[in-house]
Amino acid sequence: MKILVDVPVTDAQLQRIRVAAGDAAVVVATEREAMYREVRDASAIFGQFNAELFERGGLLGWVQTLGAGVDGLLFEDFARSDIVLTSEKGYVGPHLAEQSFALLLAITRGVARAVRERTWENKWSIRDECWELTDKTLGIVGLGGTGREVARRGAAFGMRCLAVDPEPVSKPEEVEAVWGMAGFHRLLNDSDAVMICAPLTPATQGMFDDAAFGNMKATAILINVTRGPIVDDAALVRALRDKRIAAAGLDVTPVEPLPPDHPLWSMDNVVITPHVAGASPLRMDRAVDLFCRNLRSFRAEQPLESVIDKRKGY
């Protein structure tokens, strides 16, 4: 058995992988030609994956990618294959949740205005606009790993948490109610802040459209840190411009990079960060630990963690 690691890892991380691999060979190859050469007889890959690696990897049985979302990987031949796909699903929640609340607090506490306007003269108008999260309702769209971390933080702020998810997920104690997607518009109607914690799939693409924004409170704030195309670009601009919602905090945008002349840049009720929510100094160690557990299970022909249903896309 041969394991291909095609992303940079530290010596300590590589040593952990070698221990988990037992008598299997572990090869690190991060340059394109080396990756394509080494994948030919590899049984598993940790790191990057694409159609070229799939075509050359005739012995592959398992791929674990960095990142939780896999919307860019599910090309038809791979999706139909028997190769098992795992990701960081369930393990990126802490830093995505923190970014969600950074964006929300930048809006609710006037931080964005203060940074943008750089004057002391706005003191009283900012104070008039500030509100507390205590007793506000937080709507969580997608109750996977990120959604659960968002709920933990929302509850710590004293928020009432509601959630929707397409799967029959268990309800954590921080969440008052979890509904299926039939409850989506009900959640929007009840929420003071809505956080998108869902993957990008055919079912979620463009789900925040004119009808969705029409069901939100005029005072509500939308936060998105997962995938931009879950939100319809033109509908978001209309909702913000026409005050159908109060504000948006976006780490991901419907088009990336967001063009310099895009209207979202010039809106006072929008806070944008350039797709940085995935950053954490702890992330790679978590990913390696997950891979090592999965590698032991793979060698023992046992079930793996964070497996992607390639038909559903998550």
C-alpha cells in the first residue's frame, strides 16, 4: 500500500502520518509532475485532488481533501466511482464560527462604521445603531460541524438559536428547534441574524433569493462564511439597497474575487472579508489528526470519519 501526501506538512506531522501508515509507504509530492507520477500506484491521497490525479490514480481507494466543502471536486467520473471521499467536514467549525461572529459584531457594535469613517463625530449615531445579541434570535442554515459551533457561540451570547438542515440531525442543547428545509422560510421570518453554515450543492445554490429575503425581517442581518453562490448575487444587492434586510457580513461572495466595481463594496450596510474564515494555525494539525485516524481505519478496512456522500455533495 502507498499513501500520497500532496500538500506541505511539517516533519512532526509527517512522522504522525508514517506511524499511522504502519508498513505502508508514505510519499510526499507537492510539485505537479511529481504528484502525477506518484499517484499511479497510490492507494490513498491526502491533500489536493483533481481530474488529472483521478485519471492517473488507477489504484486509488480513498481521497481525503483539505477543506470541508467539496463542490469543486465532484466531476462526474469521480462522483460515480467507488473511491471513498473524506474531507475536513465537521472540523472547520471553530474558525468559521468565530469569523461569523466577527462579521456580526462588526455590524451590531459599529466597528465597521468606525473603521470606515475614521472620525469621532459619528459617536452618537453609532451608539444609536448598536444592539446587543442577548435575547435575539439566531437562525442557522445547516447544522453540521460549523452550524453547531455557531450555535455554541450564539448561546454563549444569550441568543435563541433555531436551525434548519436537510438531514434528520440531532438537536444540540444550545438549539431550541431544528426543522427540515420545509422550515426554511419560518426560520428566516423568526431570525434577527441568519448565518449560512451550509455546503454548496445543487439544492443550496441560489437558495437566498428574492423570496428568501422577502421572508426576512427588515432589521435582520445575513452572515455567510461558507460558499458565496448559496446567495443570489442580484437578489442580495436588491435586498440591501431596498432595505428589505438591514445588513450583510460576507467572507464569501457570489463571485470571487469580488470585482472592484461591484455594488457590494460601496454599500454602508455590508462588511466584507476576502474569504479568510478558513484560516487557523490549528487547522492543519486537526486535518492531519483526522487523516491519521482515517488511515488506521482504511488499513483495517473499517469505516472512515467525515465521509462525503458524493451524490448529495456533503
